[in-house]
Amino acid sequence: MKEQITVRQTACFCAISLLALKLIALPSLLFEKSSSSGLVVAIVMFVADFLMLFLFLKIKQKYPDCSLYEIIEKFLGKITAKILYLFIFTFFTFKLCMLINEGLSYMQDVVDEDCSLVVFLLTYLPVITALCYGGLKSCARTCEFGFVFILIGFIICLFLSEVSLGFGEIGSLFVEDANNIINACFDLNFWFSDFLFVAILADKIKIEKNMKRKIFSYVIFITFLLMILYFVYFRLFRVTAFLHKTAIADVTEYNRNIGNSGNIDIVSILVYLFVIYFQGSLYMNCLKICYNKIFGYNNIYHFLIATNGVLIFLTYFVFYNIQKITGFVLLYFKYFGVLLWIIIPFIYILLLIFDKEKKYDKKYKKISKKI
């Protein structure tokens, strides 16, 4: 029987995906690329992501029982579908490598400077592997439960930041021209494209009334909180923002001790660890689906051994620190990300325009109109 996840669980996945690669190094990169106009870059990329999500949900409405693979296979053939899923498998693998490197960097900067890559891998990979082994439904339930704590903790971190300063202290939002903003969007596209998993898991998402509204309510609220974080970050570090690589911890550095409560870094630490563990498990589930489609068989043990081996090799021998993988992404992998930004939406838009045949069952007809 096919595993299915609810709309609420999908919304939690979307919200966690928004947070995963945006709490640590991204604000610093935004400032480095565009100074205070980095906020505009973030807004542009969030809007682009929203449009992608809307498109994925429209396709879900039209093809409720089909994932991206089945749609590509039907209209472009099995070989094309396998090649595209190989690209997506590579994309998610690099996302997971970046998540590992950012997690290690955060642990070394905030928790324990002696934390090694080996120790981090031994505490990270077994957990996300176990969540993947338990199945998508089990992973979704765990994320749904943990999201409440992530949300509360993230809001606490924002309250602990310096929120009293004025907007004018950030500087002009348009200090850079449009060309710079477009280039920055291109360079940093890897840190976005958060909702690609929706296309991969589309056939496993239950159809419910007001589906788009429920998912976008989560997404917009988390985006609003992220923009507050970036606003505070840019305002606090107007000149030295490019030096502060752990944004969620840095914004609370002036309020790390309150009364007799001791050091409150534990709040941001728990929020970030919850996020990267849940997001890592989502990436592993997406990798499992891609692996099954590419090779045409479903063996969880083969997949977990192969994928963990690839991740250990890449993070230990190739991208063994955050500088290595960040430099590689900014120089080369940004082109790979743009391909996925273009190819998949282009195919979906053509299907929405030219494929007039209704693909959904009659029993879903009334519901799908309300998605």
C-alpha cells in the first residue's frame, strides 16, 4: 500500500524546508553579494519559490495520483524521466552535503570548537537514516510533532534579538542596481528551490479541501519570520555582516544571559538541530524515491548503504568544510540549480496550457477544484 502524508504534514515539510539552509550562512552571503540589497534578493527568491510551489500544487490538482516521474515518463519517455531524476538525486545529495557542513560549522562556532566532522557524521547520519528507514509516513509524523517546538523556539530567538532599533539603521534597500540583484539571485539559487520535494512526493500527498491555502499559510508565516531574522541581522551587522556565519545565534549574542537563566544559546541550538535533522530525513526520503526510480527496484538496505557511503565520501574527502562546498556551489553548481528552476516549471506550464485532458478521478473532482 502506498504511503501517504496529510496536507498538514506536507505544510510542515514545506516550512522546515524554508528554514533548513537559511538560518546560518545565507544572510552573510546575501550581504556579501548585495550589501543591504540582500534583503531584496531574499524577497525576490522567496516569491520565485512561492510561484514554484503554486505550480507544483496546480499540477497536483490536475494529476492527483502522479509524481514528477510518472508525468515525465508519460509525456517524454522513461529515459528522460530517469535522466531528470538523476539530476534531482545529485541536487538533493549536494543539499544534504551543504546541510552537513553548515551543521558542523554551527556546532564548532556555537557549541564546541573541537567538534570534528567524524563526530558530527556519527551523530547525524544514523538519525536521518533511521527516520528514512521508518518510512515517509513515520518521518512526516515526527516532523509534524517537532515543528511545534521549532516554531516556538524560532519565535523566542527573534524576541531575544535586538528588535528595538529602527528600520532606517539598515541603510537603503536599493543600494545595488537591478543587475547586481539578478546576479545575486542566480548565484544563490541553490539555497532556495525548497519545494522541489513536493513534485517528488506529489503522488503520496493526500487530496484535501483548501490544500493550497493550508500549505501557503504555513509557508508565508515562516517566510515572515525569516524576513524578521534577516532584518535584525542586517541591522545589527551593517558593516561586518559577511563575517557572521551563524545568523540565528548571532542575532541573540547581546542577550545570551538573562537574569539567572544562564546562557540561552540552547534555544537557538535546539531549533537549528531540530531543523537539520528533520530536513535531512526529508532529503533522504526524496533520495530513496529517486534511487528507486533510477534503478527500477526497491531495496532499502542497498539504498541506505550506497547513499551513506556517497555522503561520507563527499563530506570527508571532497567537501570537508563549509568553505569548500560553498565555493564549489557559487562557482559551478549554481548552473545546475538553474537548470532545475527552468526545466521542471517549463514542462509543468506546458502541461497546464496544452494538456486539456482531466487526469483526476471523479471522486476527487469536487475536492480538486477547491485545492
